[in-house]
Amino acid sequence: MLGTLTQKEKWFDFEVNHDVFERYQLSSTIMSLAVPLNLRYSASQKKRAGYFFAEFLPEGHNYEWLAQSLPYSERTLS
């Protein structure tokens, strides 16, 4: 697992799993050029990461369906 994606209000925060650096180097672009693997992200990198992950998520009814398929403790619908 590369890391953990959490929703912070209406934004996304990505935290890299530190064990991933045993396999991939710091600043590796294994995930994306926009979101290289780093221990900490600057404000501009956090903003790019938010946009990057937002593009992956479905919208509307598909988003609601996806959220409903998660265990109750992991659901966060805004």
C-alpha cells in the first residue's frame, strides 16, 4: 500500500506509508508526476494531490453508491 487517502472537509489529504520507501525511492513518480512520493508535501504539492485524487472519484449517484459499499465506519459523504 502506497499510503492513506483521507478526506479533510471538502479536500483530500494523502499520507505516504513510510514502509514504501524500502521499495521505492524518495520522490519516486510511481504514482504520478504530480504526486511524487515524499514524507512531507508543500502547500502547492498538497493542492496538486487534492486535484489528482479528486479526478479519480466518481460523482453524483456513482459516488453515493461507492460510499454505501464501504463499511459504515469508513463512510464520509459530504
